[in-house]
Amino acid sequence: MLARVQSATPWGIEARLVEVEVDVSVGLPRFRITGLSETAVRESRERVRRAIGTSGYELPPRAVTCRLPPVDLPKQSCYFDLAIALGLLAAVGELPAEALNGTLLCGELAFDGSVRPLRGALALAELAAGEALRELIVPARSAAEAAVAEGVKVIPVCSLTEAVEHLAGRAPIAAARASDELAEAGTKHLDLSDIRGCEAAKRALEVAAAGGHHLLMVGPPGSGKTMLARRLPGILPPLGQAESVAVTKIQSLVAEEPPLGLVQQRPFRCPHSSVSSAGLLGGGSIPRPGEVSLAHGGVLFLDELPEFRRDALEALRLPLEDGEVTVVRRSSRFKFPARFALFAAMAPCPCGHLGDPRRECRCTERLVERYRSRVGRLLAEHIDMHVEVPALSLQELKGPPGEPSAEVARRVLEAREIQQRRFGADCSAPTNASMGSEDLDRLCVLEPDARRLLDVAFERLKLSARAVSRILRVSRTVADLDGSDGIRASHVAEPIQYRRLDRRA
């Protein structure tokens, strides 16, 4: 007898449909699975056989053949255990075959028949809804995440027996609901009021947060660069609906614990300087998201920027420009979203004390240039803002507490709401940093005095066309923070000051 079951496998941050065909016929007892690698076949076959036996079901001594089309699609075998087992039970008459119609089944079986949680449950649910399937059966610990998707009933099961009883109609299971408890519900962010001094750097941090701009801070050790970076999540606005779905699907693929619902807090990723280009962009035989995708919708913080590998820094240029990463494996192409704000920090020289009035720098000019060149001119041009963070004086350290993050976050949110209205609700990333060339011409019209100031800066600083476009984007954000529709000279003067590396050239 032949039984057909619908299952799925992750594909990037999405999922692809896989049909599981199980045939039980007269012949020598054997269990064959085609459509997977030999190692995956052996492992899946043993899991299914043991789970069926320990769950109290008996299989007749027949020839069992299981096929998983399409055969050219790379698959993760653990997603098909539940579908293979239920298809096999339907083929031998333990379960009505029609009970499997309109159902998507995904789950890894343990030897005792229990069902283990899977990664990518939200993507599976979206696939089931898109294919107009009636319900999705997934492990109970993955159901809260899958229930976030609309248009499909998510049935949580803890064991193979529960799945059989539900499909047979003997013990129906109620559909899961999305948990009201958010993944970061109790997160407490560090506060900007903890930092004394650094007023210019705090202002740059606010501008970067308001417009989603990339920011590079240059200063000696102990000047507060890392402390500022750690407080950036506390002033960022919550994720939008589309961003939340994308971030949740990415974190579901790589997080140790699956999200309890839609992720609301923006990611903050801080990889070590030894990370490879594959670690940043993503990779593997079946590629998984890298750091740039894990930071999608949030911040990627690179401390001690020149210490990162040159090839890794060069690999950042495309995601900074395109907002996505494409990983090619054999005949397959995987696309991962990677629209993030880059926040980087570096010292002005190898010893870190160039320009520090209290410490003498012993680096030669050639050594300083070689150190700075590790960042790369083109990468520096992709960063909207370059800010100097000088060493703090004793008077500044003894000064009063700074402005609390809540006040800064309020202004940032107001500026983001202005941008949301300007770009429209359909825009997936409505920030000034994401403006294209057409948006620049339409939305960044300068007043005459502002145009003259930018023209002078272009000639004196020898700015590139890319640097000018960065200045225009930041000018639009400064004007939004000021509540101004027009862009005046004062709104352009501040972004010009944020082109430190251009002035150095």
C-alpha cells in the first residue's frame, strides 16, 4: 500500500515543501529511504524504526520503500522522521490514509517515540499557510513560535502516539496559540546616564539610532567607545511587524532556545575580531545565517575594527550596500536578509594614544598609516559617520550623570515615526540610511545656504560622490530630529563633521 505525506525542510530562512511517499509491499523485509545522503538515511531509518516499536505499534515483515522528492533538494533528515513514521503507519493500516491529507508534518523522533523540537518552526508554518494546508503538526516545544503565523492551525505533539491519536480522531489536540510572553520581555538595557562626558559621541549615537546609520568611533582606550556601544540597544525603537518576522525566523535557525513568540527587541551582535568572512556572511554545507544576518534589523558591533581580518572586512561591503547576503552552494543559491546598522570602534594608532594629551604616542607615521589602512578606504566610505572620542578628563569623570536613555529613545522614536510616514507603511526598512538615489533627489532637497556649504566641503575635503550621499542621508536625519521639513545649513554642518576619515585624507 502507498501513503503520501507532506513535510518540509529549511531553505535559507524559508522552507521548501517535500512530499514523503511510503510504499509497503510484499517482499523480503527491508527499509529503504531515497532522497537523502547515506548517513542521513541510516540515522533516520533507525530513529523511525525504534520510535514505532517503543510506541506500541508493530510493522509486518514487508519491504518498505520511502521516497523524498524532489531528489535534487538538499534536506535535513531530522525534519522527516514524524512524516515517515506516520506515512508508514498509514500504509500498514494503523492510521486512515485520508487523515494525512491537508496536513504538514515535521519533527525529529527519539528512540522512545517522543518528538524533539525543531529549528525554523515559523518558516514551516508560513509554508503551510502559503500551500493552503489545513494544519501543521510540530513538536510541542516549537509550537508557540509556529503559531505566530496566520492562516494555519498549529498542532503541538509530544510523541508519535499523540500524533496518531489526533489524526485518527480518537484524541484531538487543540491548536497552539502564540505565547504572549516575548523572547526578550525581561531585558533590561544599560543606561546612557551611566556615562559621564562624551557629549559629542552621545549626540552621534542618537543621530545614528534615529536614522539607522553606520557609525565608526575613533579614540584611545578607555574613552568610552565600548560603553557607548553597549547602551545603543536601549535607545533603539521596537521592531516593526515585517522586521520581527524576519528576525524571529533567523534566530529560530541558530538560537539555542527557540523564540517564545515574535522577537521585539532589535538584535545586538558583537563577534570577535577572529571571525572569518564565512562567519560574518554565513556558510556551511547547508548554509546558515552569519553575523550580518543575525544582526538584521539591529546592530552589528565590531570592536577594535583594524584587528579584524581584511577579507572579513571586505566581505562587509556588499551587505552594507545591498542589505542582503547571497550564499552559493553547488547549484543552489541561498539569500539571507542583512539590513543592519554597523557600529564600529577603533584606536587612532596601534598603541592607541595618538592625540592623547596624557600619554605619549610612540608610533611612527608609517606605522599609523598601515594600521589605519586595515580598515580600507572603500569600507570607510560605506560608513555614514566617523566620530572622534577623545580621552576623558578628570573634571568630566566627576561631572553629573548624563541624560537617561529613555529621553534619547523618545526623540529617536519620534524621528523614526517621521521617516515611517515619509516612506509609507509598505516600506520594509523605513530609515534615512536605506534611501536610494531617487529618494535622495526627492527627499533631501537642500536650502541654498546648505547647498553652498556642501559644495565648499566637497572641494576642500575632496569628498567622493558616495561620501556626499552619506552626508545627505545624515542631514535628513538631523533635520528630522530637529522637527524640520527643510534641510538647513546647520543640518548639513553636523554630518560634515562626521566625515573624520575623509578629512584625514
